[in-house]
Amino acid sequence: MIMRKYTESKIMLERASKVLAGGVSSEFRKYNHPHALFYKGGVGTKIIDVDGNEYLDFTLSQGPLILGHSHPEVLAAVNSYSDSGQLYAGQHIQEIELAEKICELIPSAELIRFCLDGSEAVQTAFRVARAKTGKNKFLRFEGHYHGWLDNVAWGISTPGVEQLGEESNPNVYPWSKGISAGSRDEFLILPWNNLGLLEAALSRHHQDIAAIITEPVMCNNGCIPPEEGFLEGVRSLCDKYGICMIMDEVITGFRLGLGGAQSFFGITPDLSIFAKAMGSGYPISAIVGKSEWMDCIASGEVIHAGTMNSSNPTIAAALATIRVLEKEKPYERMFYLGKKLMNGLRAVGEETKQNLMVSGMGPMFNTFFAVDGLPKDYRGTLYADKGKLSRFVIGLQEEGIRIIGRGLWYISTAHTEAEIEYTLEKARKVLEKL
């Protein structure tokens, strides 16, 4: 039974639909309960919609708000630095300072270029890998998300698990209509977390493969960690065959630690992509890498450009975010709170006799309903009960807890232990009614 009112959001959606395609500016903002919602403010761990409904927020705007909403030091830095200008079509001091800081923190970072979002940075990495290796294709994994552009918009949706075919030679489906059919020829795809399949594929096709791209944790589908030895195996195979290892840290970067997942897992890729948490909600990303790979950008052999790259507000936001993370040293606490919430959800799931499964790292994790235990790859996630998950997400929203519709939760530095306990009480209430 719907308790909250969404009248103003409905009115705004009707108005927006006359001028915005679908009433939204990103497809997945449509899929809220009972329709796309409109918001008017957010502070710390709370966000408020236009109907005055307040939510304890675990979406963190799909991950970027690692410091919570409206962090005062970030806003002050943006406002102060923007006073001197917004965009120069030239260089400025904080751009250097941010790059120096990233090179200090990230193991793979010897040279950097700043971009606007993860999708753009991923394509830059592919261009670099092709230029250096002289090969044309990349290898990626089922269920991993590397942006919405055509050549990576395959293998992240499927009609059903039975349609995926053999693991050694998967069928792959476009995410959307309008995707260039020719983009299918740019890559090979395999299930994740299966080093044997990867070794076999590379023994046959390594002469065509310029790069292997992977999320270090499959955050976008199930928040599944790598199996022991898998990332190490990817690194070794890339070295063996002269292939560029690209680590997509759009989500894990600055979320698992100041050194990212590569520092957390002790694996140094050739190129890495950072975005989301780096900028506290401002549009910034970075391709970072070893000089031997990035030199082709430095020389101009590989063109990377963008009018809006390194604008004053985005650079100031990222630099302020990293400085706050360095000062507050929040990671032990974020892991503690995330694991407390994960373990608490498992416990209330058992107590309410619900098949609630929890997978992830702590600062980010996923909830879903399954019968065969935790999945190790994308195929495993397809057996989960999506209808039951939807009812769980809606129930939490009605209790004032906001999570991402596919079951993904994020922890910020602003969340408190009391809020974790409160969330577990609400989750129990929802689970008892499912």
C-alpha cells in the first residue's frame, strides 16, 4: 500500500515529458516508483523530493557522492575557484595539482588526461591500446559496464540465460536499438572470473587483441568480487601477449581506497579509468596510465581532446574531494559500516525466511533474491528473482530508504552507525511483508 504521496513529481513529469524525451535526461531515471521522481535538495545522507518526502540515501547519485550530498568543503572549493573563471580553453594551476595528487596516489598513474565521463575515457583508452599494439580488437566480459557507446553496449543485457550459449563462445546481444552492427566486430566477450576460458581464448586470438578491459569488481551486475587469482591472471596474460590491461575504476576508484581497487587488490594495470567518486557529482573523469602507454597521447600521435575538459568547477571539486578523503581517512569506517549493513541484511533475511543474498565489498554492495547461492559472474545473476527485488526496493522507498533499483547500495563518509541500525529496522519491516 502506497503511503507516500508523489503528486508534485507526477505533475513535473507530465510537464517535463513535453520537452524532455521521456521526461528525463538519462534512461534509468524513468524506472522509479511509481514513476520518475523529481528532487529539490540533498544534504549529507538525506535527499528530499518535490513532494517533501525525505529519504536516507544509499544511491549517492549512482555512486559519485562519496562524501554525501552538498559537502561544504567541496561546494566552497567550487565556488571559490569558479570566481576567477569557469573555462579557459587553456591550462590552470589546480589542474596540475590534481594530476600530481592522482599520480601520487594511484599505482598505475604516471601520466593523466582529464575527460568528462567514464564512457569518453574508456574510448580514449581503446584508442591508446590500438595505437601502441597495432592490433584492433579488445576483450571484455559479460555483464561489465564500460559506458553507453556502441562498441561497449553489448553483453550487458540478454533475453535470458539460456540464450547466452556456450561459455567458450557466448552469444551477445545489443543493449539498445540503433547500435551499429559493425561495432560487434570490435571485441571478443567471455564470462568473467574464468581464467581458463580467458587463457584458451587468448591462445587462439591474442594476435588480434589490443586490450582487455575489466571492472576490478563487477559492480554494475551483482557487485561480484574477483575470484582469487583472477586479476593476477589477467595481468600475467596481458604481459605474456603484449596486451594492454585496462582497469575500469569508474566505480571502485576512490571508493575502495585512495589508491583504488588496483591498490586494494595489488594489481597494477597499464591504463585505468576514474570518474564518479573522484568528482563528488561534478562531471569529470580521467584516463591514467604508465608512461609507455600514455606517451602516444603526450606526443599527439593519439588525439585526445574536449572543449569542456578540466573546467575550473570540475577540477576544484575533484581536488577538494580527494583532500577531504586524505584528511578524514574514512575507509576503515566505510568498510565497517558497509559490512555491518551487509551482515545485518543477511541476518534479517534469514530471520524473516527470505532468500535475500548480499554480495560486495562494503563501501558498495548488492542485494538480490536467489536460490542457488552467490553468483560468480553475470550469468549467475540472471537466476535472481527480479520481481521480488523490485518489491523490496519499493518497500524500502516507502519506508524512506533509497537504493538503486537493481539492488546496488553505496556507503558515504556521511553515513552513521545509527543510520545503519535504522535501515536494518526498516528492511526487516519490508521483508516481513514480502
